[in-house]
Amino acid sequence: MVHLNALIHEGDNPDLTSERLKASFSTESLSETIYGGKQKLLRRREIVMYVDEHKELHDEKPVEFMTREERIENAARKVVAMRKHYYECVENEDPAETHYFQMLCTHLDGMPIGLHMGMFLPTLYTQTNDEQKEKWLAKAANLGMIGTYAQTEIGHGTNLRMLETTATFDRASDSFVLHSPTVSSTKWWPGNLGKSSNHAIVVAQLYIDKKCYGPHTFLVQLRDEETHRALPGITIGDIGPKFGINTIDNGFLRFDHFKIPRSNMMMGHSKVEADGTYVKPIHAKVGYGAMVYVRSVMTLMQGAFLAMAATIATRYSAIRRQGVINPGQGEVQVLDYQTQQHRLFPQIARAYAFYLTGKHIRDMYYDVVQNLSEGNADTLPELHAITSGLKSVVTHQVGLGIEQCRMACGGHGYSQASGIPLLYTVAIGGCTYEGENMVMLLQTARFLMRTAAAVRSGKRPATKGPSQFDYIFVAGPRQCRLGQAMTAGNCVPAMVECFEHVAKRLTLRAHERLELRKNEGRSKEDAWNDTAVDLTKASRAHTRVFIAKAFAKAVSDIADSAVSKAMTDLLHLYLSYEIVEIGTSLLEDGFMSGEQLASTQKAVYELLAKIRPNAVSLVDAFEFDDREHHSVLGRRDGHVYENLLKWAQHSELNKSDVLPAFTKYLGPMMKEARSKL
């Protein structure tokens, strides 16, 4: 028998099967929408089967019960195995297939080539000239060397302008001299730097004849390729245990007047000639390419992280029975409680919103890269602005969402068996790496303030196509157009207007306060700091507009009517929930009435009930394999309790009935106490 939910198997937990039988749409069709078509979905399933069939790609025991050194060694072993099986499993070196293959093999906790694949290689592709590509790319792509990206410094984080590591051009030797002049200039945090990588792309301040030309990137060999020992002039090591992701050896790095050839400067966009002439890039932010790339894919990745957490919590909530709603009818699935639905369903909606927005922003990035290759940097500033805002807003909300999912799983959510603690520590790091979130919001705000200045002056800048900031120049409605029947008809445009109204008002207000502080005699820098909170509020509001529009556009493009209907319900829940979240801002200037806000809240409750039958199928459509989310609670088959007990048997503490701690300390203590009774 063919079911609408493609994940129904004989022998599964009956409560989970019952939930899946309620699906009103084909999960297969929605999965194709998520992953880009039938062929790509088929390839994902084929990769899962391949990994399942090859035991050397598996863990010998759950990684939660391994020491840190065992985890690193296990990950290194699997990297070698992955390289052996790569061309058999992945077609045409496809990036999406490569990422999925790695994810199935290494889970979320990292691997020795994580930064190599995620930042080192992309930087070599986008920041080098043809000669450098010829020299380095094949070796790097074939893992003839392992590289990382060394930007962050112990005293400066990702504040590019204040980085202290120097690269001084030496004409006599046609080389750059890299140096760490202070303790605070120590490179600190780069993943896989501590023990795995033998090369790095290092960000350093370029100096020519004592003049600083700002931060530039350089390819630097760190370790001997045969012995793996650090080269003379380099001090390198691991920074120690972290909040999470401890399979990755985040490292520190210092240079002591270390020379590299002039040709090791990334010269795809700027360069230094042999005589010391500096050739600048076509745009000042071209050098931010690696960071913009990571931020462009972070929205997609973070959406997937939240989707995993929602999958675990929603499936477990369908299996877990606790409490009674109607006396005499027995314990109910916790997913039947409205409080549980209110906790989880907005997270499902946000997961889809972020994931689909991530696909859109990734496409924008590839367009910008193409434009840059043709000498056109016009679209780079807008991409930099929105990826900064998305990075901040999405990582923050995903962190909060995963924690909601953990709490929705009760006590078992606190166990590493749930998979959620590891998922949280991986995702929450995104609030900090590649730019601390407040700093990122202020980056978006700089573009918003330029836009606000153009609005005030009446001089709208010319653009070659639609801009994400167009709405700020348009006079929107003075009153919210939402009626009483929130879920009836197409209310999406009126809901998007709510987000636009708040974003425009907060942007113009922040600009007004910024100018006021300047007029009061404050310096430009002090005025900016005085207005920083308002600026971050404007940036969040603008980012919310972008996500709402991207999600709405993605849903409107769905051709399958049943899938479209289910996803429209989820879109309405997302927009309604977010409107309630910003209700104070909508009421503040009278744009929305109290009655309209109450109606929107009522619509949220109605949508929870409407989505309830499809909840499990909506998360199932992501088709996360059990190897991906690494969760006993979120197992596809729903057999949770017996596998929790099996998982616990791996604990080192269970290898002996009596621990040395009892023999040495607790036993004698209790014996002594009894002797005195």
C-alpha cells in the first residue's frame, strides 16, 4: 500500500505510524521541494544506503562515550575511509552530495577537514588568480594538504580593522614577513588549526614601506608535510576543551618573523608587484569574500539544525504519553497539549522559513561571485548587509528554538542520547563565529542608515534591479489591512506590510536619533555608539522583512496543491507568530489596533490545531537519517525506550559493578559511619 508519508515502515512504533497516516500531503513531494527535485532526493537516499552498507564509515560506539582524543582519532579514521569511498558514493564531486556524505559519516561534532572543506577550499576558489589556482587547487582538493582559515585573534575576534598580525613586504627577498607582535595578536579559535592542518589562509595587516594597506589573506605552510612538526618561526597548538564541538581541534598560532613567498598572497582581487606596487581590488569588501560565503550558507545550515531539533522533539512528543485531558480516556500523547504545540510548531515554521531563505541567499551569493568574476561588485554590499543581519537573527532564534525543543522532550531531552545537547552547542556557536551577532547587526545598520539618509534627502540611489531596501522608499499603508478572518484568503501581503512598516519606522527613527546626537556635538563614532541599540532593532526588523518575503515566495512557487496548502498553513503560522512577537512595535504608533493583534493571536491558536495532524509529516519531509541527528529520541522507527536502555550500556561506568571511587572513598566512609552507631 502506498502512503502519503514515505517514512512509514512495518514494525514502527504504532503511535508514530498513526501520526504519519494522518498526512494530507505527499512527504515525498515536499522533500523534493526542500532538496531541489526528485533526482537530488533520490541521490540523498542512495548515499544513505551506501553509508549504511560500509561499516568502516560507522562509529564503533556512540561518540558520547569517547574521550576527546578518541573522538579526534575516530574522526581522522573516518576521513581516510571517506576519501577511499568518496568517488564511489558521490557523483561528479557535487558539493551538496559531498556535504551530505560527510554529515552522515561524521555527524555534527566535526572532523579534521571541516574547515578545509568549509573555508580553505572556497577561499582558494574565490580569492586566487589563475596561476595560484593551478598551483594549489588540485593538491588541496585531493587532500594533499589540509588547510584552515586563520583570522580571529585572541584580543580582537573578527574585528578585521584591528587585527595585529602583520605581513610586511620585503623587496630584497621578494617575500612577506609574518609576525605576531603582541600576545593579543595570537590567532585563536580557527578550527582544525591546533593539530590537524598543515596549511592556513592567514588574515594579516599588509605593510609596504611602513604603510598599512589593511587586512589581506596569505597562504601559509605551518607544518612540515612529512613529519607534521611546526616549522621554525611558528608556535601552534590546541586551545583546549570548549562548550561543544570537541572533536574539532580549534587552535592558536603565532608567527616570529616568518617568511613566505610574495606569490603566497591571495591575488585574485588585489596584489603586490615585485617592486612593491600595490594593486587594489575593485571593491573594498571583496576581501570579505570568505566570511560572506560562510554567512550565506549559515542561514541554510542553521535552518537545518532547527529542523533536526524540531524533528526529534515532534516525533518524541507523538510517542510520549503523559497526563490525562479527559478522565477515563487514558494518558495522551504530549503532542496533543496546546502548550506543546505552541512550543514546537512555531519552531517547525521557523525551520522551514530559515532553510528556504538560506537556499535563496546561497543563490544570491553565487550570483555575486559570478558578477565579481566579470569585474562587477555592485551587488556585493547588499549581500554583505543582509548576510550579516541573517547571521545574527537566525542563529539567535535557532538557539532559542533548539532549547525550546529540548525542554519539550522533558528529562530525556537533557540526556546526550536525545542528540539535542550536541545540536545546541554546534548551533549556538554560530552566534559568535564569523562575527559576533551585535557586530553583525551594526554592519546591516550601516547600509540601513545610508538608505535612510537617501530617503530623507529624496535622492533614491539608482540600482540595476530590485533591491531588498526598496520598501523603505515606498509610502506604505497608514493602517494595518489585516481583517478579522486571518486564515481566510490571501492575507500574506498585508502581513508582510506589518513587517515592512515596523522596519521602515525603526530605521528612520534610528537615523533621526543618530543625526540628533551628531547635531548635539557628539563625534560620528560616539553618536553611533549612543544609538547602537536602536540600530540593532532596525537591523532585526529589516532582516525579518527579508525572511518573510523569501519564505512567502518559496511557498508560492510550490506546484503540488496539497503540499502548497500544508506549507501555506505553516507560512501563516510563521507570519502570525512573528507579528504577535513584534506586537508592541505595531501598536506603538497605532498602525495595528488591539483588536487586530488579538485576532492575530487567535489565528495562531487556530493554526496550531490545523497543523496538528500534519506535524510529524512536516518534519519527516526533511528526511533526516538517524545518523544525521544522532538521536535516540528522534529515531525514525520511534522505538525510543528500548534503545535508550541499550545506549546507556555503553557507559564506561557500567563496565564494572563496583567503581574504584567506592572502594577508595565512599565505602570506607560509610563503614566508618556505621561503626559509630
